[in-house]
Amino acid sequence: MDIHSDHETTAENMTETSNACARELRAALGLVSPAELAALLCVDVRTLTTWRVRGQGPDFVRLGRGVFYRRTAIEAWIELNERPTNRTA
């Protein structure tokens, strides 16, 4: 029996469990990761970082070292950027 192999398997299981719990918590709180938001907006994750530094873009939440965006904040930001179409009849 290899003790290192058992330790690695246990560490992998703990990481998988931790990741699953984090995903469930994010879903319950309506949080979106920068990578997810960047994909939705078709921008690079670095663009979101630049926007945060400049005070642009949607409001964000910092949890520990992580950055997340609330779905409600994303929707509000989209509404702020809505421009009426000049429609002619």
C-alpha cells in the first residue's frame, strides 16, 4: 500500500468536494465569475480587471481573494448602458 497514493487521492477528493460546494454557493447567491462574465460579454478577462481598476463595468463582490459579479448587478449595468434606438415610422 502506497501512503502517498492514498494521500493524493484524499486531497483530490477534498478539492473536488470543495469545488462542488463553491459552485453551489455561487449558484445560490447568484454570483458569476470573471471568466463567465467575460465569455458572456465577449471580452477578455483582463478587460474586466481594467474596468474594475477604473471604476467601470458592473459592480463586483470580493470574497477573500476572489472576485465575483452578482447577476443583479450585471443586469443593472446592462440597463445603465441601454440606448434607445432612433426609430422612424
